Amino acid sequence: MNIAKTNEKSYIYNRCQPFQVGTLFVMKILKKIKSKFTTMSKERDINIEDGNVEEQAHNEQVSNEQEQNTHAADNQSDKNAGAENDSDSDADKKTEDNNAADKKAEETELDPLEKAQKEVEDLKKQLLYKTAEFENYRKRTLKEKAELVLNGGEKTISAILPVLDDFERAIADKSEDPKAIKEGVQMIFNKFIKTLEGLGVKKIETTDKDFDVDFHEAIAMVPGMGDDKKGKVIDCVQTGYTLNDKVIRHAKVAVGQ
């Protein structure tokens, strides 16, 4: 019975062995096919990535070319605008030259009589303008002179008013001391002299001076004074003054003879 079982197992093994071999063969083929497909898929992914990189590089190159073309177009536009401006300025210049030439030609074509009449009209207009300007200048000058005459002594009067105030105080003083009165008057006199000097007024010196007709006026001749006094100022009857080195009043003097 054991032998029978063993034979049965051997029979079954022998019958199944071909199928196991075929199954293993199929599995090997499937593994190779799977490996091949995996390799192809990886190569395809690599090719896709390379294609993307190439496409991106191509796009960047196209973008750079477009920018360069844009800059070139802008530069060309600027050049064209500059050329147009130059042409416009040249055209304006030519127009002005043509106008000047036309004007000169018209002046040349004018009749000599008409040309002379035109020059006379221009001279009349210039004369009227100059006459009006001179009249305005004359009126303005007269007005300034009148104002100067009316208000020219303002500075002098303003300087003398303090001296006038001192005289009023001296008159109002009730002092009966002759010495004090004399000292007060002397002080006012000195102040008045300083005020005049501040205005440019100076006294003409006459003491022991030679007679000078530019500064002195002889009102008397004194004989018998000796040779050393001949032609000398002996006495001053009235003091003379100068204003800014100009004689405004000659000194009246007596001269030795």
C-alpha cells in the first residue's frame, strides 16, 4: 500500500513538473519586460526634462532677442526724432533766410522816392519819441529841483534847532549874575560853531594874513603901519565863511598901506 502511494506521488510530480518549469519561465520573461519598461520610462523622463531645459533656454534666448530688438527700435526712434528736429530747425532757418531775402528783394524793388518817403516817416517817428522822452525828462528835472529848493535846507534847520532850544532856555532863565549869563551865551555860541562846522561851514582866518581877494573884501586902507604891515590884514570888520571850501561870504577887512 505504501508502494502504491509512492507511485501515485511520483506520477503526480511528473505530471506537474512541466507546468512549474513553464511558470518559472514566464515569470522570468515578465521580470525582463518590467525591467525594460522601467528603463524606458526613466529615459523618457530624462528626455522630457532635457526637453524642458532646452525649451526654457530657447524661451530665454527669444526673450533676450526681443529685448535687444526693442532697444534697437528705441534707439532708432531717438535717432529718427533727432533727425526730424534737425530737419525742422534747418527748415526754419531756410524759411527765415528766404523771408530775409524776400524782404531785401522788396526793399531793392522799391522806388527811390518811396524809399526816401519811408525813411522820412521813420525819422519823424524817432523824432516824436525823442521829443516826448526829453519833455518827460525836463518835467521830472524841474520837479526835483523844486523839491530840492523847498526841502534842501531840512538838514540845516534840523541841526540848528537844538541851538534855538538853548537860546529859549537862556531867555527863560531868571538869573541876574552877569558872569553866569556870559558863560551860558559863550557855551551856546561854541555849540553853534560846532554845528556849522558839522554842516561844512568854516570861518575864514584873517589874523596876520596877507590880503587875498579870493577870501577878503577890503573896506578900508590903513596908512602909516610900516613896511611889515603893508598888504597885511590889520583888522576884520566882518567874519567871512566858506561852505565845503566854497566862499559863501568874503571877510570884510582893513588892509595896511
